[in-house]
Amino acid sequence: MSEGHYTPPVEDMRFLLEQVFDLGGVLGRGPYEEIDSEVALTVLEQAGRFTAEVLGPLNVEGDNVTSRFIEGEVKTPPGFRTAYRRYCDDGWVGLDLPPEFGGQGLPLVVQAGVAEMVTGSCQAFSMLPLMGRAASRLLIGHADAALRDVVVPHLVSGEWTATICISEAQAGSDVGRITTRAVARGDGSYALTGTKIFITYGDHDLAPQIIHMVLARTPGAPAGTRGLSLFIVPKFTLGADWNPGGRNPATVGNVEHKMGLKASPTCVLNLDGAQGFMIGGECEGLKTMFDMVNVMRLETGIQGVGVGGAATARALAYVAERMQGGNPTSPAVPLTTHADVRRMLYTMRARLEAMRAMMFETALQLDLAVTGESAEDRATAREQAQWLLPICKAFFTATGFEVANLAVQCLGGHGYVADAGVEQYVRDLRVSSIYEGTNGIQAFDLVIRKLINDEGRRYGEFIARIRADIDRTAGRDDVRAIRTALSEAVERIERVASAYRALDAEKRRGAEAGAAAFLALAGRVASGWMWLRMAAVATGASPLHHRKRELAAFYASYLMPETIALERQALPGAACVDGIDAEGLVDYAWHLLKFRPGGFLQRGADAGAGGGDVAFSWSAGLWFGSPDLRGIRKLRGGFCCATQYHGCQGRAGGHCVRQLDRILHRSDGGMGGRCPGGADQSAPHRRWDRAAPGRYRGCRHHLWWGGGSADRAVGAALQNPPPHCRPPRWRRGPVALAQAVGHDHGRHDPGEGGLFAAALYRRHYGDSERGQPHPPFRCQRDCPVQHPGSDPQGHRAAALCRAAQPRLFAPGGDV
């Protein structure tokens, strides 16, 4: 495989900006009147050189070394500080920001191309300047002039950096539950107290000052998002002259250990009365922050393009050189000879190049919202950008992740090994679907806010523009395949959009359930649109034009049929996701039980245990086993019996069950010791004593069997718990039984996963705390278990019994 850190896609970008998109409405107009296409393309070429030579080498090294939390401060990997200084000195931070604040004043369509290359070369590095640009735009639009004129130039130059602080542990994506407080100090500043999590570059050694953009709640503010205000909280306090002073009590408590982006420090930020300054009006924080979030969402989507592009370039280089397969009597052939490898390469390139075109389309609309000839033109462009942004964020990140996965597949086993440098792309890109609004939130925004609540205005303009290009190419046979496929896809999305807009307000949950499929459908329609536009201009004989035409045909025949399935997924509505109640959906006991003709239990041979019976797993995943389950350590993510509490290793001779016994009955005796009732733990207690309910022959405190059927033993224990295991002591047992029983003084918590055992417990004791035992019934004629008839949990227990067969709780027997 050819060595190389990063291959910038400059040729493809030139094709798009010179031949596909008309930049006449942006370049040379308004704030970009001194910018022409030659300047724009020169900037992209220089960015390609910088990212390949300076940032590309950081990617693997940063992943290996990672950012480290040392004595309360974050240290970035070697090389990052030098690269960041060069990045700032060359003016890349403020590329699209106004010259009056020190920026270069270039259009966003140029910045988008640079952002793809910066991200593709080293995504972990790209996270930092992204936030500085976004914060600068927000402060230019909303901060007081005095604060703005000091902070923004420092951000544009890169001397200071910025973060966005939204998430809190108890809130997550539910922003309305943010609890960080901001109290006015009387001098124009506020004291902020709270803890923020997942703060990218919340601390580092690349710049001396960090400006945190923090959402917080002032005293008396209304609940929910309406009560949030936005503040800047500096790492070092700002004095009356706005110069940095002492250390602000906004400190890092921890740096997360992540799946990817290991060079980009993700911090827990503790605010302990930290100095802050309000930006925008009180209780207008979320609205104000969206000026920052929208820029970040576009560039988060661009991460899917950049990292997907880097992975594609690495895969293309590998398969071109890797010789494998063919006639064994002849030399091996390149991987590019094989049809399945070509399918993957076609898929990667077709998806990626459509996303790159759509990236430029979205950035161009944001530029036209500034330079449009009329107010109407500017408003239409702004609305088109608002429609495309959630698609860019969600569709690009999900599709880029798919492309990176295909790159690993192309390299085979070498792709899974870190030395090839491809698996890092998968790990790094995975989080992009999560932050800046999860992809599910983007889908909700697209469908509910921008399709239904907007009465289809933004969507209608989007479809109208696609239909116009379909009509414009109607007489061209060379683009017939992609035009026909796109036309059919438009009809499909139109049917779904019409169905959604026709829903009554109380039935909109159906649209929510199909939102993710609708967004994916919209992304594929937009991609098909981009391929129609690219194929329409790729009429020359050059290899590039030939490649564009062939990829367009592949997209039409192989990838556009995905819209058929997506239409069907988008239309069923809530019915397909609401059939199971919440308790049943998340109860691990229901998920892990194996309903087989033999009952609940998997035999040892079925479970890979090598013999003996394995009783079914409760919600916590703990497993009970008969003594001959030798050597079992973990099964299905759980532990054998009491492993996590008493070090049980599933050894032979009943040790596993004796340890369970000790937990159930609070015995402090060790192996071979004596239980509280005086019985020797090593004595065999094999039979349930029906003459004395609640006792075992030979020991009234312990459940231990030396052989036989584990299912009957557990069943007997549940039906007739020993007398001293009354509430609340039973609750203190192991998760395997105590949480399965799930009771708390007669009340049952389904969240503990113990519907079945809770029903059995109530069958034995009734609703003892209230003195209202439930009338029992039997779920079938020969079932030995009397279930509580008026309790819905009992009904579930009955259903389980039907599946389990009556033998499960056959009284007596060898236990």
C-alpha cells in the first residue's frame, strides 16, 4: 500500500465549483465583491497542500498518544501545538469571517471545501477551530459591542479558542432540563454554578485563553428551554478593561476515555461560581445559540464527507496495489479485478461524491442568503439552507460512517488492524452522528418543524428545484437512467410528505416514528439530484467526466432503489413501534428467555456449558447453574451466579450455588463453614421439604443442590422463600433473585426486571403491606403456580408459564 497521510480531493472540488455550480450569484457581490473564482480555487489548492503536509501526519500520532489529563490540565499530543500555530498564522481560522475582525472574508462555499480537507486530514484537530469560527459568528451577531470587539478578534486570530457547553449528565439531549445556574453579581457579570459534560477541547495547551459558550438558567426563569440564557465563561477572568486576569473557577474535572477522536480532549467542566457574561437577552439563550449551532451542524455533516473521503482514498490506494485471487496457475490479480470489490468501491465513490456536491449546494445557499439580489431571493436561499442542514448533518454522518466501514472491508483483515490506518476513521467518525443534535433529533426537526409545521414551504421549494432540473434534462438520453430513477424517487418522497402533512395533530407520532426513514429518503433524493446535475455537465472525453457518468449510472441502478424500502419504512407510522409496552420492551428477562419446547431453560449443551442445566437469566444477566457447569466465567454479558460479589468462578462441587446461598441469606460463612442455622454448608441438601414449607431438608437457611434440575430448585425457592427472607431482607439479596423479585414492601418495580418473580412473590405473600392478597388463578389446567389474578404482572407471569411448560414448577423432585 502506498504511503501517504492524506490525499486532498482538489480535482473533484474544481469540477464542482467550475462546472456544476454557478457561483456568479456569490463571487464578486456584496461582502465577496473582491473574490473571484481564481482566488477561491487557489485557496482550495493551498488548503490541500497544508492539510496533506502539516495536518495529515498528526492523525495517527494523535490517536496513539492521545490527549492526557495531568495534574488538572490537558496536554495535547506532540505536534499539535506547532500545527495549530501554523494554522493560525496562515489565516485559516478566520477564512470566512469578516475582515473588520481580522478574517479573510471568503464565502462559506470556499470554507466548506477547506473544512472537508482539514477534517479528512485530522478530524481530532478540526474540532477546535470549528468552534472558534462558530462562536465568532454568534458574538458578532449578538454580543455587546465592547465585549465583541475584544473577544472576536482574539478568536479569529486563534489566540483564544472557544467551546460550546450544553450537555449535562441528567439532561443529555433534553436541553430543557439543564440545571446550571447563573446569578447576577451586580457588576454586569454573573456567577455560574453547575457541571457540563462532553465539552470538546474544554481544556488544552494550544492557546492561553478559552471562551466557553454556556447555557444556564437565571433565578426565576421558566422551566424548559424557554428559561435558558447564554453566557460566555472565560478560562481566565476578564477585568473591566476586558484583559485576562486570574483563573476563573471553571475547571476540568475529567477527560473522557473515548472510542475515537482520542487526540481531541472531551472534558467534564465544573463551574463553581465562575464569572460569566450574558450574550443576547435573558431567556433567549437557545435561540441565540442556534447561530452557532447551525454553522457547527454544517461542518459536523462535512466530517462525514471529509473522513469518508479520506477512508475512500486509502482504500483505493490499497486495492490498486494488493494482488490477490485469479487463476492459481497465473500471477495474482489486483483486487480491483473482483466484482464485489468493485461494487464496494463504486458504492463508496458514488455516495461520497454526491455528498460533496450537496455540501457545496448547502454552503452556496447560505452564501446566497447574504448576497441574493432581492429580499425574497435571500429569504428563499435561507429557507433552503435550513431545509438542507439537518439532512447534511444526519445523512452525511451516517453515510460517511458506512463509507468508512466499506473501506475497512476493502482492506479485509488489514483494515481491522490499526497499522493500515483505516479502522481509526470508523472510530473517529462514529460520534458525529451523536453530537450537535443526534441524527434522530435532526430527523424530528426535518419532519415536524420543517415539513409539517412549515406547511411544506421549504420542502416544496426543494422539490420544485429538483423537478426543474428533471425537466431541463428531459430530452437527453445520456442521463436517462439517473433522471428516471430520480423522478421515481421524487414521487415516493412526495407520497410520504403528503401523508405526513395530512396527519391530525394527535396522530403525528406516526410521523415521528418514520422520521429517520424520511430523512434517509430525502438524503438519497438529494444525492440523486446531485448526480443528475453532475452527469448533465460531464459530457467530455476526459477520465474524470467518464467516471462521473459511470458513477451516476451506478447510483441510479444500484443505490436509488433503496428509496423503495425507505418509503415503506417511513409510512407505517407509530403502530410498528408501539406494539410492545415500555416494560416489556426493555425487560432483559423477556429478551433473554429462550422459549423452547423444553421450557424456559437452555440445556447445558445448548448454552455451551458442557452439560447440566442452566436456569434462565434474570434482567441483570446473572446465571444459575448446576454444579457440573465447570469453568464458566461469563455468559451473555452476565456473571455466573455471584461472581461479581463473591468471586465465584463457576467451579464444580456446588460452590457457585453455595455462594449464591450466602448472598441470599446473608451468611458470613466461607467455603465449608456453617450457616446461621448451624448446618454444614458442605452437607448435601437435595430435596425440598414439602412437609415444612420454607425449609430445605437438612438446612432451613440454604439453597444448594449437588445435582439434578436447576430449574425446579430456582422455582421452588421463588414459590416458597425461606421464612427469614421477608421484606426488606429479600431485597438485599443478589440481583439474580432480589432484583428479580423486584418488590419493595409489597410494591413491585417492573424496572427491576422481575415481573415473573414478583408475581410469584405476591402469589406467596399477597399484597402483604396493604393486607389485600390477590385472588389466585392458574394459567392453565395443570400449571402448579397460582398467579395473582388482578395484577397485570401476574398475567405476564402466566404467559411465561404457558411457554415454560408446567414441569418448571413441579412440586417436589430432586433438587
